[in-house]
Amino acid sequence: MMDIDSSGQLEINEQLQLTERENKMFDYLQEVNEFGKKNTVMRVAGGWVRDKLLGRESDDIDIALDNCMGKEFAELVQAYNNTKGISTRGFSVIQSNPEQSKHLETATMKIEDVPVDFVNLRAEEYTDSRIPTMKFGTASEDAHRRDLTINSMFYNINERKIEDITGRGINDLKNKKIRTPLLPLSTFLDDPLRVLRSVRFASRFRFELDEQLIAAAKEGSVKEGLLNKVSRERFGKEITGMFQTSGSSVQDKRYPVYAFRLMQELELLPIIFQLPKDVVIKEKDFLSIGVDRMLQLQRTFHQVQMRNGNLNAEISHEERMHMYLSAFFTTLHDYKYKNNKGKYEPASRYAVLESVKLSGKEADMVELMTDGTYKMIRFLSNYNPPDEEGKYSWSTALLGDIPRKELGILVRSCSGKHGAFYRHVTLLALSMQLPSGSHDVFDDELPEEQTKKVYDFYSAFEDRVTTLGLSDAHNLKHLINGKDVLVHMKLPAGPWLSRVQELQLEWQLENPEKGEEDCIRYLLSLKEDPEIVKLIDEGRRKKARQ
């Protein structure tokens, strides 16, 4: 496996530093417990304990109860509130939904303005499904049934102390290790989705996978379980979770690439991103190439931020995910599949919509950005003269010759129904043409001399876009709307109109200084254009047949 700089232990303060709000909340719950006279042991479970030990604040509070159901305890909170004249806020009961990983009924309410979930301690029994049969359990059973040791610890509210029942949770946090409480093979065979959860948590915290866990994840029986027991929707939720970061630093933004590299090394990518059988990819290692291209995009983000020039732009979390997915699927750009309506669509669209069941928006964005990336690379190749060895010279001398119309068309082609993404496509194209670095996802260094040449070329290209006033070319509106075009050209509506409107926008891009009168004269001249004449005649013939 790769070097993830796991040398040295994390500093863990085992005496949790509770906030004032957390102290108030836990004091209040103890009052409720005394009021109910049930002697319930209340334990905060899982992620909150882990995050507090890591020095991260968390409002993800799940309270596990040893002798009652969550609904029963929540009703006790409500009864106590009534005695104090306090209204209970946000009280609801979430029914069990195993497919959404809600295996038991959960009661939720707000305490100190923080959503709190109540559930009983649980034990699990698995059969042929990844959905277990749940029953009341002990604290030990509950801890050992959890996916990872770092998520298995409790904070005992009654005694105000951490309980590391598996005996490994704190040490694994210190040692940056992802490990299962029980044997990993049996854990993954029971619920194969936990392989992906292991990857997600490793990438989230930049931790290392345990060697036994790696061996178990590569077992054929586990892969078979992923294929047969886990829904594609659950794959998609885990993949989406791998793009979630805990901050805005460069380090936080690199973690999704680590997740995909881990899936590559665990041989999971072909299982998750399955393609139709009729799509045969020439490059056998196309998924690995996709991960390398994600890494190049990560390094591009780093280069752009470090140089802080005109290519640096604000990119949202969602847009960044779309860009990484687009980089990953660039290897599928030339491949199509026939959908269930008999229409040919990009193979990447199948991978997004069917393999991991993401939304139509995600599929649209991947299609738009990958298409735009290749269009931009081809376009710029016309203005990137070869050097003496026949390779790109990256000379900026010809960029000033780019015609305004052609450049405007390119910028507009990077827009769609979800917005304008010309700047995103520029960075993707840049990432495809920067020199390669090492295989290590935590090494952002690139060969400086060649990197500077390519970066400066794209920076000069961006200057050309700005100089010609085309940064917002996607917002260009027709000077003459369709209804008025019909009036001026004295023609009935027909298939010619959409083409005339395309040509009108191209004319406007070429003639930014001209106004409506000049535009009308241009439109009238199109009545003599052979292409438009042909379309007009086709429209007339079609109407005559009706």
C-alpha cells in the first residue's frame, strides 16, 4: 500500500473536554434519568466520541441505552419537560429502515438546540442478507458489532468517562489505523458494505488500512457479497460520502483521491463502476488511469492555489466532486451504450446513473465536463505550435490570433442547464496536459519547468478570454428574439429558425460592437444562404404533406 505519512502517533486527550452546552445536556439527561427511576446507563456512541478524541467538535449525538428503547426514554424526557413547563422540540420517531442502515427504531429530539438520537444497545445476527436481525444487546455486543474500532467507543454519561470496550479504539486512533472490532473477513462477509465504509473513513482521516483488513477485502467471497448483497444506491451513498471533507484546506480536498486509490488497490473499482456488457474498453486498466487523472486534477488545484493567478477560482464542494468524477471518467469519453429506449449515450452516463445510482444532474455534469475538456484540448492544439521534436511547444505566441467567435462558441459549449462551467473545464483540460508526478496521492509536486510552461500557456489563454470580454459568453442573449425573426424574415416557423438563431449568436460574438439594425440586415441576408434555403424548403414540403 502507499505511504500515507503515518509515522508518529496522534496526540489523544483521553479526558474529553466537554463544551458548556454538552455539560448542560448531560446534566439534564441525568436529571431525566433520576426522574424516571429506571437507572438507565446512557452512553454516547460512535462518531461523537471519535471526533472529540481527535479534538473535533461534533453535534452528531447518538445515545445508546442499556435497559429501554429509544422511544421510551424520549417519552420520559418529554414527561420531565412537562413537569418543568418546558416544551419538547423536534420529537419524532424514525422507523427502522435497514436499507438506509437504520436497523432499529430511533427516537430523536432537540436538547440544548442539538438533535439527539436515542436507541437501545444492540446485538446483530446475520443470515444471507447484509441486513441483520437486531435484538437487545450488551455494551460489549454493541461495541463489537460496529464497523470499525475507532467508531466503537462509548462515552458513559452516568460516570463521565470513555469506555473503549474492544480495547483497541483509542490505540487505533493514536496509530491512525482502520481496523474492525471482530475478524475482518467475517465482518465483511456479514456486511460487505463495510469494506467501502473502511475506505471512506481511511480517506476522511488519512489513516492506514490494517493489513488483515486489506487481505479480507480482496477475498473473492467478499467481492461476491458486494455484488449480491449491496444495492447500487448504497454504493452511491458511500462514493458521495468519500467526497465530503471536514474543511477547506488543500489537505481536506485531496482525500477523495486517496479513497479512489484505496479502492483501486483493493480491486473494488470494477465491482462498483460496472459497465454494460456491450461496452468493451480497449484500455484494460482504464479505471486505474481514471484514478491517475483524478490525482492530476488534485495537483492542478494545488498548483493553481499556490500560484494564485488568474486561473484561481472559487469552486463549490459539489462542483469539485463533479470535476473529480469527470476526471475519473475521461477514459470513457469515446464510448457509448444503448439505453433502454434504444438511444446511444455516453458510457460514463451509465456508470453514474446505473452503477452507483447518482442523480441525473451528476450524469449531466460528468458528460458536460468531459466533453468540454476534450473540446478545449483539441481547440487549443490549433494554437500550440510544435517544437523541434514535434511536441507541443507551449508558446503563447498564437493565442492572440484566436478569433472571438470561435472562442465564444467554446466558452458557451461549457454551459448547460445546471449552469456555466467554463472555468472548471479549463482546469480539467490543464490537469490533462500537466506533466505527471509520482504515484503517491499525498505528493503534490510536479516537474517545475514543464509545469510552468503548461500553466503559463493556460493562464495566457484565460487572459485572451478576459481581454475579448468572453468570460460570461454563456449569458449572451439574442438581439432579435425568435418571434421577431419570423416577422422580419416574413417566413412561417420551421426547422430553419433554430439554425438561424444559432447563426445570430455567432454573428453577435463576431460583431460585439454592432446593434439590432445590423443584426436584422444580417438575418435577412441568411435568406440567400444555401443551408437556410434548404431548411426553409424542407419545412414547406413537410407542411404540404400534412
